[in-house]
Amino acid sequence: MEVFLWIIAVALVVSGIIALVQGEAAWGAVLIIVGLLVGPGGVSIFT
């Protein structure tokens, strides 16, 4: 389960960075914050 959470978190953060580069600041910030919350190293919403 922990590996699965890491994969989701990385995908969300990378998507957020791509959105920021494309000029979608609000959507990029939301994706990065959600990615940090989901990741097992952060405050996981699943535990």
C-alpha cells in the first residue's frame, strides 16, 4: 500500500508542476498540495 501511495503522490506532484509550467497556477498548486497530503512521507489522508 505504501508503494501505491508513493506512486500516486509522485504522479500528482509531477502533474502539478506541469500545470504550473503551462500557466495554470491554481490547478498546479492544488495538485501539488494533494500530492503532498497523499504521500506516505507527509500527512496521509489514508491513515
